[in-house]
Amino acid sequence: MNTTISVDRAGRLVLPKQVRQQLQLEPGESLEMESFEDHIVLRPVRGNASMHRKEGVWVFRAGAPLKASVVGETIRRVRKEREQAVLGRKR
């Protein structure tokens, strides 16, 4: 997405909503900035995963959304591990 944004008197920029949604940016998140002679680059800081409450449920944020297949496989693996721990044997 290419667009023009303005700097206010306090030196602030407002990122367009579409960009914030695409990058999954929430209020208070940090951006890394690199400055060059004729341009700047902003990148979300994703080094530390975070948890936040969304509609009463704790949500883990680690960057890009996981594919449904990855989530499904993780759920199957964790359930199998719990079953083995409870039953004390492998199936």
C-alpha cells in the first residue's frame, strides 16, 4: 500500500487503519525505525510474544496468524500427550 501521511506539530504519524490491521498492530506496540538519507523504514517489534484479553479470553500474540492446519495438529498432539500422561501408556 502506498499513501501519503502527515507529521503533526508534535512529530507524530498516524498509520492508516488498513496498515495497522494488516500488520496486526495494537495501541502501545513498538515499531523499529531505520532512517536513511531519503526515506525511513518502520517494522513491528515482534521479539517478545504477548498475551492480551480479547472478549474475555486470553489471546497469545506472536506475529503472523497461524494456519488452521498448524493449530489443528498442535491440538491433536497436546491431547495425545495429555492422554498418555493420564493413562500412563502409549497408544
